[in-house]
Amino acid sequence: MRKVASSTVWLACGLLACTDSSKGDSAGAAGGDGGGTIDSGVRQRPPSAPVISIFPPDPVTSDDLTWQVDEAPVDPDGDALTWFVAWFADGAPATDFTDSVPAEETLKGQVWEVRATVTDGTYTSETAIDVVVIGNTPPVAQALLTPESPTTLDRLRVSPSSIDPDEADAIGYSIVWSVDGVEAGLTGLDVDPSSTTEGEVWTVEVTPVDPDGAGEVATASVTIENSLPLVDSVEIGPDDPTTNDDVEAVFAAHDPDDADVLTPIFEWTVDGSVVGTDATLSRSLYRRDQVIGLSVAMHDGTVEGPARFADSVVVNNSAPSIVGADLDPAAPDTADDVTCIPRGWSDADGDVAGYTYQWTLDGVMGSTSNHWHLGTSGASAGQTLTCTVVPDDGLDPGAPVSVSVTLSAG
């Protein structure tokens, strides 16, 4: 109900006529046959037409429609006025509505009309009319940007969605990517990780579009975080060490963040126990048959990346060695019994010394013990006597050592 003057009764009526009880009482007081409406014998005059409008004046499908009085009607006789209001959609009566029309009852392109008259009980005013056409409601977009905490290894992807109250509209999207506030020239759904750098702020703008135009832009942003440095390969060198060998880490690594400076982190184990953190592991820290393990991780100055493990190796036996050999006597003749004496035995594994021997006279094989009785060898003065000694720890032979002398006459 709307009121603009105390003498006017404002009723929101449908297409059916409304009656004004106060008007009926006034007519009865005038006397006559009960149907007259003359005040004090003066001929009654009709009320003026109201001026009305629909609000909002340019509605879209998301707006409720209401009508409002822009200029109130006037009854020259001061009679109470009764309103009749009717809505029409595309020319057809919409009898369910009086004061307002809910947004969900309207469709894009519909023509909605409101008509209003007033009556003083005898005369009815001219009809006041206002008409609007329901316009398009722009779609509303959302932009889901994943992952939430990307690194330079991650592909950025936007998943656009939207709501369009004009359900028949087909929706598309305009996508624009920018980095640190500058357009990147990318308009697809995703961004390849090769395009991103640690510390950059990437923003995507998604604009929904229907046949009538674009809706409000939805934006989402993420900051590219530090990527973990990675070890590509790691090996222990040599891969068949002996107790005479130091071992070293042989590895390759990279960091997706090109500007980062990498520091390797080593962890050596022997039979499962950590024994070193340097690039090289000293042979003094392991023995024959022990198992050496190695892991390498990289630190980029911010975080440590995942460790990579090398194939473990088993420490092999080290062959023994000797410094040299001597003959006794040192200057034998053809009749002497000569002994070959090794010297300077060394074995990294602490094995008991063992030797093999080979004697020759001018290159012809002779005794294989540590001595040779030349009197029975058929030796002659001037021949070259040689003893070759090979150190042997029972597992591996070492490098041979030879000693030679020229025989004198017996």
C-alpha cells in the first residue's frame, strides 16, 4: 500500500476491481437511491491519471521489478481513491503479481508492462502505463588457479567456471596471464613451467563472455616458490675399490632455479654406519669385505633437496707388494747353492707374507723354490742367473720383482 495524501486510499489490486469501504459510507450519507455519488448536489468529477514507472528502468534478469508513483493522481472532489494495478509479460496478463515481480520470473528479452488506474467509486482515471524490456545479466566468473604453491617445476593451470542467470546463454572465457603485473602474452588454460622463475607473481584474469558481452573479470594469483635442487646421478668411484683405494663421490645435479648456487651434502657409510661427510672417503676408514654406501643431496642456499643413493660397493682385497729381492750369496759361482730373499713385504689387509719363485739361466726356466743348487743345474760361467719373486697373500698375487747376477767360474 502506498499513500501520498490523506484523502486517497492506495490499494495494490490485481485485475479484479477493488472496493473502497470508506467511499461506500460517504455515498450512503448523501441519500438518494443508494447508487448516487453526488457530493452536496454538485456533479462529481473524475480523478486525474497517475504517472507511474517500473524500477529499475533498465532491468536485467537478476533484478526484481517494482512499480513506483512518479506523480500522484488527484481527485477534484477530494474523494478517496482506489488503485487497480496489473502486470503483463509479453502482452499476457501476469495475475500473480501486484506490487513486485521476482527476478526468477523474468527472462531476457521479455517485455514487462505495468498498468494502473484509480477510481473514486464512480469514475475511473485514464490508465497509466510503463514498459521495460528485460536485459542480459552478465555472467559471473570464478578462476581456480592450481597448484596453490607452485614451484618452477609445476605447470600453472586455471579452471574457469561461471554462473549466468540467463540459462540459455552460451558462456566462453577470455583468459589473460600476467607476470609481475606485465602481460605475458599467454591466453591459454595453462603455463608451462619453463616460463616461470622463482619469486615471480603470476596472475590470471578470466572474463566470462555470453552473446551480449563480457561479465566481470575474475582474477587469481600465485607466487612461484623455490624448487628443490635435484641429484641426477651418483656413483662411487672406483666401483671395485680395494683397501689400497680412497673412494670418491661421482655425481651430477641441477636446480630448476638457474640462479641458485648448489652445495653438495655427502654421507658415507661403512656397513651401515656413517663414517664421513666429505667428497672423498679415506681408505683408512674401511677394511676388506666391508660395504661402502653413499648418498648425495644438494642445498640451494634455501632448502636441501632429496638425497640420491649410489649403488653400494664391497671393498676388495689388496694385492701385496715387496720392495725388492736379494741373492745369497750376492755373487755366486756355478757351484753355489743360491737363495732368493724377498724384502719389504707390504699388505694393506695385514695378510701373512707368501711368495712364489721362478729361477732362470739365460732365460731358461729352472727352480721354482726359494733356492737353486747351481752345481746340479749345468750352469756355466758368464751365464745370467735371475730370480723372480711374486708376493702372494693367498688371494691375489702382487707385482713381480726380479734380481739378476752373472755367474763366475766355480
